[in-house]
Amino acid sequence: MKRTGIVNLPLHGGKAPKWLFKRMVKLSEGIVDVIIHEYGRDEFLKRISDPFWFQSLSCVLGFDYHSSGCTTVTCGALKEAIKPEKHGIAISGGKGKISRKTPLEIEKTTDIFNISTSKIEKLKYSSRMSAKIDNTAIQDGHQLYHHVFIFTENGKWNVIQQGINEETNYARRYHWFSDNIDNFVCEPHDAILGRRSQLKVLDMVSANSGSAQKVCVDLVCDYPSHLQNDWARLTNHTTQKTLDYWSNPGEKREIIECLDMPRSINWVKMRQIYDFQPKNYEELISIRGVGPRTVRALALISDLIYGEKPSWSDPVKYTFTVGSKDGVPYPVDRKSMDEATEIIRNGIWQAKIGEKEKLDAFRRMQNFVSIN
């Protein structure tokens, strides 16, 4: 069973001090050395995809446990610490503009890794699709600004990306691991962490959205004028009302968000999609130019006209990844917690760093474990 969890990640400005970041790189390199030596590269990818393990690592490295920066700075330290020629692992991407360089950075590893052109293209596709899905197919109000793609020579990969909600100034982190993905458009995440569950989130990659996905594909593969008529039927009904309206017609009421149609549709793009004739929902989502408005419009037409409802449930969960002391939704998984702690403890103990850095890291770990 996949684990999911939440953690509050308020947006913090500024940068990590150079003296701290330098030590974070040194300590993380030592920990990665030990994990790869003892357990192998695939195990490191598995561990880093676990949000609790990632959070523990960030705390041990000395960064704020609840800051949005624990994602960006920890990933930045790992990117400097992990060397493809030494570890057999490459990290591409990062925060802001750096995230858009991910495809180029993936391509550059061909000078180090023995990776075929077809495998490079698959890695680039996986990077692009993970970002596309979390920005487009899941509409939770968080805009991605951080994307890190971690991969090995054998083609396994991991994504850690983060989005920000500008209204709340809280972040949401998305974890992906290739070993746990059977389908990009059906429950692909290892975990999604955020501040709180929202009332209405369009989740087109939920298992419950399968029927709606099929209708969306049928809609775009039909002649565009038919879809345009469906869209007009909904957008022209600006007087649509709920039942409680009739109890007091003069009272102003908030618009039901999930029924809000986009104000416009790019019909030129719709014609291009029709000419392409996507075979399934993944192909539809992968088309450049298919953005949140297109996905939302198709989902609402599928729901309101054809009766195939997408999922409106927020995929984020109200628990830390190993459970909670209150037992909601399940008690603390002590074995998993102990395993994560022990792996990091061993990594610190065997890392090629000074005694002072080791003692400081152990103190941070002791504080973190006692708190949780």
C-alpha cells in the first residue's frame, strides 16, 4: 500500500546561509555514500521517495523542519553532493528557472552514463509528465516552482517537486517513484504532502476518474463543433441555480467552484487535438498546449452533460507518512520510523565527516525523534 502524508510547509523567503549549506552538502554526501554502499542505488531512490525519510534527512542536515525551503535546500544540497561518475545517480532540475533546464541536464549525463537515446527520451518524458500532471491534471491551487528529477543509469527515477498557493503562502510537495508507477494517469504518486485537505480539488488521475477520462478522450476525438456545442450549453446557462436559491431569491450566494467553467477555450488547439486523435488520456495530457482550462472544461462537460463524474476529492491525506499518535488514519508505523532513523544514524556514523558534525547531526536526530 502506498503511503501518503502531510506536513505544514509555510513559504519562507531568503536563502540558506553559506556556512550551513556547505555543511549540508558535506554531510549529505557522507550519508549517500553509506546508503549506496550498504543498500545500493535503487534503495536510495526508494528512500528519498518516502516523504517521512526525506523530511528526516532534511532535519538531520540542519534545515528548518517545517519550511518550504526544506524541500528546495535539501534537494540543492543533494544535487551538489551526488556525483554521477561516483554514485551512479544524477540529479537534474531545481527551483524556478533551473527546473526548466531539466531536459538539458538529463541529456548531459550521456557523457557519463551508458544510456541509449531512447532511454534518455523516456526519462525526459517522465520528467515532463510528472510536472504536467501536478500542474494540470490535479487542480489544487498550487503552482509548481520546484522540480527535481533523480535517476540512475538503469533508467529508474524519482521526482520531488513542490508548488505554492499564493493565497495561503503554503507549499505542497509531490513525490514520485518509477517503481510504483503502472500508469501516469492513474494514482501515480508515492505521496502528496500539503497543509490541509481542500473541499473541491479536481483530480483527473484518481482511480475514480477513469470513466471521465474516457469521455474526455471521446470528446476531443469527435468533430470539434460537437464539443463546442456542449461547451456553449454550459457556459450560456449563467442563471444556473441551486435548490436553496428559491427559499430566498434575493440573497447573494457564493458560486459553486466545481461548476465554474473556464471563460474561454482554445478552439484552434482543440482542432489540432482532433487531428492528432489521442488514443488515451495520457496521450491527451501529454500534448503541448493542453493546460488546466482544457482539462477542466472537458471534465465538467463529462460530468454535467454525460454523467461521468471525475474525482473532486483532494488526494492529500491528513497524516504523517508513518501514521500519527492519534491513530488517524492509522497508528504510528514504528518499524518504518525506526528503519528510517537507523539508516540515517548509520549513514552519519560511517560518513567521512568530522566528529563535531556527527555529534551535531545526532543531536538534531534525537530532538526530531523525541518530538515525533
